[in-house]
Amino acid sequence: MTDSPSTRIVSASSGGPLSIVVLGEHHLTTQPLPAAGAVSLGRSPACDVAIFERSISRRHAILRIADAITIEDLASANGTRVGGAAIDPHRPTPVNRGEIVELGETTILIQRRPSPATPVAAGGIIVEDAAMVELRQVIDRIAGGALSVLLLGETGVGKEVIAELVHRRSPRRHQPLLRLNCAAMTETLLESELFGHERGAFTGAVTTKLGLLETAGGGTVFLDEIGELSPAIQVKLLRVLEDRTVTRVGGLKPKAIDVRFVAATNRDLEREIARGRFRQDLYYRLAGITLAIPPLRERVGEIAPLARAFLAAACTGARRIPALDPVALDVLTRYAWPGNIRELRNVIERAALLCSTGVISVAHLPAAMIRATGAARREAADPDEPAPAATHALEALYPGDPERERIIATLELCRGNQTRAAQILGMSRRTLLHRLERYGLPRPRKHH
């Protein structure tokens, strides 16, 4: 998308995994953000993201990108709101991806940049399991159509990545893909952002504002957590899907739109319909094509390649990528992964941070995971079948998996370094010291 005259990236370097969507009075632009650092937002041409809108101060806010994203209002004239709530000046406030942020009358969203087609797409798709191969083939067949797509699956299973894949494989791939988390904002804010509003439609509406549906012409709108929509918004969205027009809040004349809808939920919408919480007619409109994404525990063959891909992503630069030893890999493949791919990514990034030996071992994995895997192994054990070598190694490290033995083994692994041992055990150093006292263990001295 070319730069609009109303929004321009001046000096922020591109190449990061995120982009900023700026929805002004009469336009929408999407631009890349740097991988990390501070990005100034304002009307001044000297700002990293220059937004030439009347309600924007010359230096309005600073966006800071690191492991977490925060925004700080710079005592602007018209203020900054996150999720509909005004934030205090000079106080960094967390911002989630897809969360609505308002700078005066201008809306911004932070979202992941579309990624090129690779074996691992945006940290989530590796097509090795038969179910995922079939899902990818279905996506290739339906991507070129205009029917709405409904994605079903547990939290963290990769619904956003699948939505991106549907968009990227479609004729709309050169137009915007806008993501909106329906659970992250109030009903009033969601209505205004989706449908837009006319000047004077409500207190504070000092200008006319286009909604996301109107400005994303020719593109795709991804509505995450669609099951959280209020009844009033469900009615308005149904009308949009039926008529392919949108009427701004406070407006009288409908505007034609050309967008494809992809919606996602981890809820059982048929059960929600039976309970009267979700409209059946809206469900049928959204579910032109329904794709069920299997949980990670049903795609065991993809756990190892996903883990190695996340390791490679976590070890950027000149750092050597650690290997996964058989014991750790055994734990990863036997674990149930209630948080799915998102949980696997977090576990691998944590292990990469703690590992200094070039090999990720079971000691670098969360203690709760080891406990859960050990319990599942004991329940499923066949008394007549010998345990695999990895199981013997794990039980040798954590016999019976009592906390006392785990602490002793971890301190030995860390050569007495209490701070590092506490990190591996997933507790604070103070908690570790309390545990040592409770179990009558002497405080070790760090040795080399």
C-alpha cells in the first residue's frame, strides 16, 4: 500500500514483525514498524510516524516496542485512549496487538505484518501432520472465493495465522488485512471502529470518521473472538453481511463495502446459539466455510519441527542455536499442550534464554510441564512394556518428581547458582530460599 499524504513513516526502520495501521478522518494506511525501539507519533514531520490529522498534536505519543508494547502520551491536546480508556500523560501503558488505540480522533492498531509463504508462517504453520496437510489443501481451494470463513479451534492453536494464510492466498492479498479482537473493547468503541461515525453522533465525535469496514475496501477483515460480540453488534454485523453495506453511527445513508470476512472463536457457537447468546442467522452468514484447526496434541509430529523453528527464531544474530536433547524432546512430545502453539513458543523461548550449554535439557523446561508429563506417563504406562530410554533418564533426574529432588538436581545442574536455579524452577530466588529452609537443605555456594 502506498503512503497516504496524511500518514508517513519518516525515520522508523522497517524489518520488524509488526506494522501500524492508522485510520484517519478519511483514509487508512498500513506501515511497517521496527523490530524494537521507540517510535514517536505526531503531526510534526520530525516524528517517526508522522500523522497529519487535525486532532493530533505535533508530538502526540511514543510507542515503545520490546518484549511487550507500551504507549506513552506526551501531554497531547486531545489525549490518548487505549481500549476506550484515557491514559495519563507520561505513563507508559501496555498495548496488545489488535487493541484499539485512539490518538485524538485518529485510530491506530498494532498488528503482525503479513509474512511470506514459508514452512513456518508467522510462527505457526508447519504442514507435516495429515490433518494440517488436508487443511492447507482446503485453504488453497477456497482462498480465491468470496465466502466468509469461520475458524474454530482452541486458544493458541494458530487461528490468526490461518486467517493470514487465507488472505495471502486470495486475490485480495495486495489489499489490507485488518485484524480486530472483538473481546478487547467495549461495545460502543467496537461499533464506532467497525462502522465509523458521523460528526456529532455522540459526545466527543467532533469529526466524521470512517470505520474499518469502509476503509478496508478490497481487503480482508479478521474478526477474532467473534463469540464475544454483544447482541446489538451482532444485529448490525448481520446487516452488513447480508447487504454488503455499512451505515455509520449517526448516519442515514448506507455505504457499499467490498471486504471478505474471516472470523474466529474458541467457543462452541452452536451451544451459544442454543443458550440464546449468539444469533443463528449470523452464524450461518459467517460460516460460509468452516475450518476446524486441530489442537497441537493431535499434531504430535509437528511439535519437534515447530520447537526447532521457534529456537531458530529466538537465537537471532551470531548466537548458536541450541540442540534439543532426547529427554527434553520426549517431554515436549508427551505433554498435552493446553495452550497449544502459543504455549510451545513461550516454553521454547524461555528454554533458549536459560540455556548456556548449547543443548536444551529437561532442566530448562518448566517444572509444571515435567510434573504433568510424568503423571500422564505413569497413568498410561503398560506394566509389561519397558519404558523408553528417555523416560529412564527423566526419572533419574527427577525420581518420582518430588519438589525436593527437583531442587537438589537443579542446583547441581546450575553448580550452586541460586538465581539461575530459581529461574529454571520457575520461582523467585526468595521462594527458592524458603524451599531450602523447609526441606532442611543447606544453602549451596556457587562453584565453578
